[in-house]
Amino acid sequence: MDNFPTLRMRRLRSNETIRSMVRETELSVNDFIYPLFVVYGRDKKIPIPSMPGIYQFSVDKLKDEILELKELGVPSVMLFGIPETKDSMGSSGYQDNGVVQEAVKLIKDTAPELMVITDVCMCEYTDHGHCGLIDADGTVNNDASLELLAKEALSHAKAGCDMVAPSDMMDGRVGFIRKCLDDNNYSQIPIMAYSAKYCSSFYGPFRDAADSAPKFGDRKTYQMDPPNILEALREVSLDIQEGADIVMVKPAMAYLDVIKAVKEKFGYPTTAYNVSGEYSMIKAAGACGWIDEQRVMKEVLTSIKRAGADLIISYFAKDIARVLSRK
């Protein structure tokens, strides 16, 4: 009798149909958000060397990409803008005719049903590459940055985005943005907050793609220290109190325990960002023949969902959509 439970498990594992029927975690194309990088100019589709298969697009070149995403069934995109000129105030980030604002309009004209999420941050738009305003002593002025972040979020809402995602990690920005949107009759626009965004070494390729590397210092003073998890829970709690509709953990692979802890403690809609370095490592190892890229991709993305993520921002979104469609 003692062997019966073991035998039952062995029989369940031995048949692929049964394995799939009792599988506890299933990926769906509806889980994914695809990041897009948009630049000024025309007729531009610029490959990003450190991120194979990922490009910077001028707005006029976005249409084909959007139609491909629609065909694949990917339900959402997240927009990052690379401006033509930068200044200390990041002013191109909140212009009505900014590159993200124009991209939002193009996407909603091309595929109105596609969920358009916009990244709200200063780092791509400032000449110093930090996520907020810089004081004379070289430190980031948290409180003075909030107004500019709110102006950026409002400009995205006016352009027609479906959701804003502040990634700057300034304290209090969720509440400030929420009030700004509400006061301007955009109370229906949800906020996906980068709540537990770590000062990670996995962001290198993204900084190539978004031209957002800081020109001096680093972001340790406003992004989270990687060894900390209780701090992450405090940050998530504060963002929820300030009005966040969805919270996020970034990066994903090295922070699965944080994703799990956030989901278990708050039971709140939770996103995980499968970031550029995670993507590029798998792509590089796959290109060298060291791993089976598709199987590793699927295993990693499954682990992120298994940890508790409801949504996954990933540069693999198109690749996994193709794999899932062949099931």
C-alpha cells in the first residue's frame, strides 16, 4: 500500500496528455506585454546589437510591427521613447508632439484594441541620464521631480494611452500622478507602478536601446538594494496606498522570491519585468548552441508566472506567442 501514491505519480508523469491535463501553471499569450523603443525621424528600424531581434522604430515604421503583434495575439505593448534632443529638465518627455505621444496615436489608429502602456520616467529625456531632476550638488531632487513625472503621464493620457507605468522610483510619485490624472479628468487611466525596481546589473542592454545610461554616478539612491525583500514589501504597500492599480517587480529571474512574496502578501495584480539582460543572455547562449533557446525561454517565463506574476513584460513576447500558437 505504501507504494501506491508513488506509483500514481509515476503513471501521471509517464503520459504527455495526462501531464498537460494536470499541469499547474500554463502560459498564455494574454500574459504578455511587449516593449517597444521609438525614436524621432522617418524610415528607421535600427537593430540593437546587444538585444538580437529588438529594434528602435521611428513612428512611421511602427505600423508593420503593430500589425504583426496583432496577428500573433499579443494584447499589449509598453512604449519607451528616445528623444531627438535632451536637456536637464527632460522637457521632450512631456511635449504633446513627443515621440511617445505620436507613437500612441499611431498605435491606437492602427490597432485600437491593443493595450498601450507608456513608460513614465526622465532618464531617456535628460542629458544627465538620471530619472529625476538634479540639484547643484549632483543629487536627485525627489520632490521637484514629481511634477515633471506627472506632466509626462498627463501628456501620455492626452495622447490616448490606456495605462501609465512610472519607472523612476521617486518616492510619492504614484500618488502625485494619480491626483494629476484625476484632476484632469483621466481618472479611468490605471497606473502600473514599478514598485520594487532593483538597482540591477541586468539592465545593460536596455540602456543601449533607450540611450538612458546615467552620465555620472549610479541609481543606487533611488532604486532598491538587491539583497532587500522587506523593503520591497514596504515599497509595494506604499504604492498601493497611493493608488497603484498594478504593482511590478523588476527584474524577474533573480527576484522570483520577491514576486512570490509580493503576490502572497498583497494578492494584488502583479507584473514582472523579464528585463533586457535576462533576454540577451538566453539569446546569446542559444546562438552559441549551449542551450535550447526556445525550451529555456519557455521554462524561464513559466517560472515567472509560477512565482505569482499575472503579467510579464518581456522581449520574448513575440517568440513565446509563436511557440504557444503551435501547441
